[in-house]
Amino acid sequence: MNTQNQILVIDDEIQMRRLLRTTLESAGYNVTLAENAIDGIRNAETHRYDAIVLDLGLPDIDGIEVLKKIRVWAQYPIIILSARTSEEDIVTGLDSGANDYLTKPFRTSELLARLRSSLRVFQSASSPNTIVTIKDISIDLDTHMIKKNGEQIKLTPTEFALLTLFVRNAGKVLTHNYILQQVWGPKFEGESQYTRVYVGQLRKKLEDDPNNPKYFITESGIGYRLIVEE
Amino acid sequence: MPALKESLGNSISRSASGQYYLAVGTVLCISSILYVFEQHLGYQTVSLFLLLVVASLSLIVRVAPVMVAATVSALIWNFFFIPPHFTFAIGLPQDVLLFFSYFIIAAITGILTTRIRARERHATALYTFTKQLVAAKNLDDVAEAAVRNISLFFNTDIVLYLSTLEGDIVTTPHPSSTMNTNEKEQSIASWAYWNEKKAGKYVDMLPFTETTYYPISGPRYPLGVIGVKIKNDKQFSVNQEILLHNFIAQIASTLEREQLNELTKRTIVYAESEKLYKTLFNSISHELRTPIAAIVSASEGLNEQTQSTARRKEFIDEIHTAAERLNRLVENLLDMTRLESGQLAPKLDWCDVRDVVNASAKKLEKELSDHIVNIEIAENLPLAKLDFGLMEQAITNLLHNASQYTPAGTKIAIKVLQREHELFITIHDTGPGFPAEALKKLFEKFYRVPGTKAGGTGLGLSIAKGFIEAHKGSIAASNHSNGGAMFEIKIPLNE
């Protein structure tokens, strides 16, 4: 990290705040803590941050509302934290502009990875690379040339559009509805069988073992994520 | 024949005056016939015939008409048959004796026979009623039989109030009652109930009503109140009162029987829920305490400065394992609560079953690291409408089970295929399998196979079953013919 990124943590549990501060500071971030929604929103309005870690279960204002309020002016990554049983909340959060999510309990390594990839996607969004390499796969977004182990792979236009979406959001979770809107258009909302079928085809063409995917990962009940790291 | 006799008896007994006409008419009729044959019979034989008529009448009509028949026949015999004819004077002294004997015998026969008849009628009614009560299967049956029999036999309207198992009177009449009541009537019924005394009409207590209320006494507290409203407004005779009390005594003992049944059932349910609560409490407090103890002692160990790096790593792993165990417990409890609340509505969406199985296997990567997992999924498997989260949890629980109760190196084979309109998932391990007696109880809440290692709540499989059934599917456990445990899941595929 060349410049220290400023992270705002909004969580009502003191133990979680302490732990997040320790974790993030030891990873080289500057951390500000807020213990409720009002405190968090005020902080976000008055200071400049590079990312926010937001707990959805806040005592004063619903986390989704906080997210929407901040999203109005802030473009930087917002990562939401939530309990396992509220998949719907997570999907709503992601569709309302959150960049990623973590379910409690989460591993610190996972939190750092999500934060890193969100920051990278955000900071490189202005100058996207046209040639992307994921291990043995190389993708040229300009010429539509895709190679795996040097061998050319042929994709249909829809598959290519889907792949482009994944590559541009590498590391970030994409909800079914987001994918459907971006690739097929707004009329296809709710038709998640399209994403399932086409992700299956991408896996067949690009994964080493389509039954045990390493790149195109399913996020239970939420959507997909393209893994590029490690 | 009995039916004919009964219908004849009924039609006659309906009007009181009809009975008198019948009695006097029969006597007159038979007397005229006897008068014709008097020369051949002799007047003493005539008296025997007349006695026969009176005795026969007593089989059909009530006491008063029988008495009239006895008197009329005695007078006729005296006037027309005993010499001198056509006077009430009696010539021979032995005939005076005969005349009075005739009258007394006729009266006694008549009275006794009607009384025996009444008793027989009462006994039959009581017998029929008791038989119905014995056949009653629940409190409602008893109430219905009571109301039906009393209202029919005593020609009354009936209102019946029962008591609750706790000994309070139910303030709304039982639905089988044949009349409506108002608040005033209900308060009289309540009085009769709480004081266990008769109240209402024909009674000193609260007589300003058309109905008489009889408490149904029980061993601990009254079992109810019967309100009786006589339709022809004629107070019961002593015999009828006695019979009604017999009826009520029968009702009381049957109600008591039914209430005891009900109480026993409740006690069993209560005992079961208490057992469940105890099991829950024991297993959960144990399941909570063990990892907490591990966290506490491992973190204390970490605090000691002298520990080597390797030792510190061990402590950290210990804390991690404990935390994961706690998390699994909380998730199981949450899942169980969702199932128990009965509000588990699967959010069905198109899913690739491959994804579901892989997600489960990935979740348990660490637990399954010592096992050889082989996932085999049919190539042309269609997408299925499933709740991803629920199905993933169900399969995770099954795999977790296999990881916990089979030795390291055990093979676990997961197969997914389509069979007609069903999704067919099998999970087969090469472990020791289940003891035969465990197979039936495997999916019961809190059931753990006896002799298995410590740790675990016995909830995992019952949650898996619940989640699969929420998809209208089924799960069965068996021992594979080649050894090892086998789970078969079937889920209907809706095209």
C-alpha cells in the first residue's frame, strides 16, 4: 500500500469494532470507527474515505438505508457484514450498491481479500486493461481473443458479454439480477436460469474441471464471483 | 310384535283421556259379551274374566285408568251379574265377600302391573343410556348421548354446561343442547355448579325460571350442570326424579372417565415436552460449554510468554475449532427453530445441483480433508427449482455426519442423477454403517447413535430431513449391501 487507505467501520458491537480495527490496521489501513448509523453517516459526510465496512444490523437505522444514503454521493467501495440467515438482505444490499458482502462469522483473510479486490476494481475502473490474464487463461477484451493454455477458445456473443462483465468486476460478487440486467437487459430480471446455464457453459469452456470450478464460483443464493487471486 | 305393542301403547298413552275411554270401553264391551253367556258360565266365572280384563289393561294403560276399570267392572259385576240382578244389593253373604275380594284383587293387580311396567321401562331406558355412554369415545359423544336420552325419555328440552379440566364451568352451553339460554339462566346454572345443589324451577333456590338445573357431581369438583325444561309443564314424579338422578349419576361417572382420559393424555404430552426440554438443555449446555472451555483455556495458554511458536499455533487452532463448533451449533439451532416454527417456505429458484453439492463439499473442506470424497454428477442433469441455501445445508449436514462418524480414509461417494421426474441424490460412505436399531430413529430430533463419540446435538439429520421435505422430497437411510451408510434423497422435478 503506497498511500494509506482510509477505512470507515460502522458496527454497533464493540468487540467487532475492536477486532476490525486491529485486523485492518495491521494490514496497513487507517481506520475510523462509528458505533451507530447516525455517527457513521455523519463521519462519511465530513471525511473522505476509500472504503466503508458496514454492518447491516444497526440499532438506530437499518443498514440498507444507511447504504443507500451514503451511496447517493460516495462512489468508493462499501462492504456489508450480515448474519448467515439473511440472504435476502445481502442481495438487497448488493443490488442497492454494496460492492461486496461477508457473512458473520467470517475469516479475517477473507475480509482483507474482499477489501483489496474492491479497492482495486474501484481504483482501476478509470483505465481498464484490455488484456487480462487469469492463470492459464488470457482474455483480450478488444479483439475478443480468448486463449487457455495457448489454445484459442470460441465463445458465443452472450458468453463473451458475460465473461467481460466478470472480468471487469473480477473478485467482486455479482448478483443474478445484476448479471441479467447487464448482459440480457432489464426485462430478464428474475430469470436466473439464464445465468445458471451460461455460467455453466463458461465453466465447461474455461475451467479445468467444470464440476469443481476454481474461477467461476457460486455464491449460495446470491450470485457468482470470478476469482482471480491466488 | 314388541314394536306393535309399543306403537299401540304409545298412541294410546299420548292422550290421557284416551286411556280412560279405552279402559271403560273394554270393560263395557267384555261385560256385554259375558252377559250373553252368563247362563252358561255362572256369575262367579264372569268375575274371573273381568279380572283378566283389568289385569290385561294394566299392561297398556296407566294406574288411574286401571283403577277406574277395576271400579267400573266391580260395579257392573255387582249390578248385572250378582243375584239379585239389576240392584247393587247382594243376596248371599259369601257374595259380599267375593265382591270386595274381586275389587281388591283387581286394584292390586292393576297397580302392581303398571308399577312393574314403569320400572321395566326405566330400567330399559337406563340400560340403553348406559350402553351409549360406554360406547362414547370422547366428551362430546358423552354430552350428545346425555342430551338425546334425557330429552327423549323425559320429554324435555335440555341445556348442558360442562366443566373444564381445571374445574371451571364453561359458560357457553355445549353445542348438543336443545335450547338456548340467556345470561340469567347461565347465572343460575353457575350457582348450581359452584354450590353443587339443584336450582331453578320447582326448587326453593332461584325458582324464577322455566328450567331446573341439576349439578353433575364429580370426585374433585362438579363435572357440569344439566338444565331440564319440562315440555308439558308437569312436575316430575318421585320415580322420575329418582330416574333422572340415576341418569345424571351415569353421566357423572362417564364424564369423569373421559376427563381422566383427557388429563392422562395431557400429562403424557407434558412429560414428553419436558423430556424434550431436558434433552435440549443437557445437550446444548454441554455443546456450548465444551468449546467455551476450549477457548478460555487456549487463550490463557496463549497469554503465557514462554510458549513456543508451535505450541502457540496449537492453541490458536484450538480456539478456531471451538469457534467453528459454536457457530455450527448456533446454525443448527436457528435451522431447527425455522423448521419448528412451521413457517419454512423454500425460496425456489433455478439451481444447478452441481453448484449445490460443490458448495456443501467446499464448506466442509477442512472436516473432509481426511476422507476421500468422490462427486459424480450426471452430464445432462437439468436445472432444478430448489432453495439453494436449504439444499446446501441439508447436504452439508449429511456430509458433516459422514465426516464425523467414519474413520479417516473412508470413501464418501456423492452421486446425482435424474430418474424420471425426480432428482436422485445418494451419499454413500464405506464406514461402519448404522446399527440396525438406529436406522428408524436416525432422523429424530436429538437422537444420537448410542456409543458414538462425544460432540454433536443430534439435530443435523433431522434438519436435513426437514429441509428436504420442505422441497416435497424424501430422504431414507440404510446400510449399503457392500457395507457403509447410505442416504438416498429424492426430490420431485417440476418441469
